[in-house]
Amino acid sequence: MIGSNDKQYVGFRRFMHYIFQYPFRKIAKKFLNFDAVNKTAKDILTEVGKGYSMDVLRQVISLAYLNDKKVVREGGTSCVIGDGYATMSSLLLKNKRQRVVLVNLSKTLWIDLWHLKLLLKGKFSTDVTLVTSEDSILRFLSETKDKPSVIAIEAKNHQLLQFCPLDLIINIASMQEMNPEVIEEYFIDMSSAAKHNSSVFYCCNRGYKTLPDGTMLSFKDYPWHFSSQILEDEICPWYKKYYNTKLPFLSQLRCYSTQIGKVFINNELSLLYCIFFGGINALYK
Amino acid sequence: MSIYSGDEAITYLVKKLHQKDEKSSSFWNKIMKI
């Protein structure tokens, strides 16, 4: 789960977060749309009473980056697989007036919906719907065409994604928590969804990770053969480091690879992806 | 029913998690009262 449940920062705490976030904001400034997304994030956080944490900033930079690549369509339909505290969903909803398909594990989906309730208030009952069957998702999709809204799907029903006309699919730090078989199922879903509508998949996950059951995951081994064209392939600059309150304050994200993503081409699903990477001081060069 | 709007969706998820996770039922009971 990404995102943060911190209360709003005030005084010295706010100042320190600002200082630590400065290098990341400096990276973000190169994206033309950053200021607009940043403002949307501030408005959202004020509304829900949460702090502008590093996790939120990363989501903001990711969306500004995607806007810069012109893959986020105003009023389009996006899917967020594994959001945290509905951060990315809220940004897509408010910044781009999008229809968002939100897929998550039941427990975290409940937390996502709770945060959307805090944000949308009265509109929550009309704009947010959880669907559990093919009939219901098709009905809701036809009722909400071009209307900013959220369609929630429990992860166990992820095959419902196949019926969604998705412009953009976002997965940040989530596939790295799944078993390879489940990752493949999601790729099949996305590939099927892309038959309705050409889709872009933004995938940002660790290069290597060992799951609690000992399964080794490797980003390069994801089933990329389902993809069609690579729009961008890079190491994600805003996921190289993180800060915390313990000395030496700045640390590199733990990862096990210097592997850079590769380009795969066939006909259905365009991929836009980057991987977590333990770069050495690259952020501050 | 396979479509849950707004608060119905939250109630549906909380009920389901409550049924699944008996050990933390006191936590879910508190949530259900909100």
C-alpha cells in the first residue's frame, strides 16, 4: 500500500518535511504540469485533513510525469491497481475529472473508500460504486460515461477489468507484492481491456524482491510479452531515495537490482514503465 | 446484489472483513458503529 495516513504537518515538522522534500520537488519541476497537480494534492489533503508526506509527493510527481507524457486524458478512464489511501485515485478524479477504476485487496479497498468518502462528502454516495459482477460493471460503465466517478473492484474480482475501456493503467509498488501467477492474470486482464480501447500501462516496481514465502520476483520477468510498444523505459528518479527521522535522514530504497527495463513490442498494450533502483547519490548530483 | 453505492460499499466490505476476521471483531464492531 502506498500513500500516507499522517495528520497535517504544522510548524517545525512541516518545515522539516519541506526541506527533505526539496530535492524531489526539484526533480518534479521539470514536468510542466507539476504545479497544477501539486495544487490539486494540497486541496485534497486540506479536505481530508492529511499531511503532504513523501508518499503523496511521489504520487503527485508520477501523475505530473504521466501528464507530461500526454497519456492522461481529461475525462478519460484510468485504472489504479493497488492504490494507497486512494491518493492516486483522488488526484485523477480531481485533477483530470477522470472515471477511475480502483482495484485493491478488500481491507485496503475499504480504507481507500473511506478516504474517498472524506474527500467527496455528499457526492460519495452517487460517485463511488463497488461492483462484484460483469453485469453490474457494464451497467455502471454505461451510466457513468464521461462522468468523474470511482468504480471499486475487490482484487479477487480483478478479471472484471477486462470489461473496462481503460486509457491508462497505473501500478506503483503493488505488483511487487503479488505472486508471479497473479501478475500474469493482471497482464491478461489488461491485454483484454486494451482490445476495447488502446491502453497505456505505467508500471513502477522494484527490480527484485523476495516475498515472505520465499518467492523471488524480478521486474524483468513480468510477462511483458503481452505488451505492444514501450513509450518510456527508465529508472524512476523519485523512487531512488527516501527520507526518515533517523540519522542519516536520507536512505536509498532497498532494492536488489540495477536492471533497467526493456522494450517489448506487439500490438495491444502499450507500456510505460520504470523500476525502482538503488542509484548512488544520483538524486543530488 | 452485485452493485454497492457509497456507504453501502463500505458497509459491504466491513461486514465481509468482519466475518472473515473473527479475532479482530472488537475492532470491526467499533468501525460498524461509526
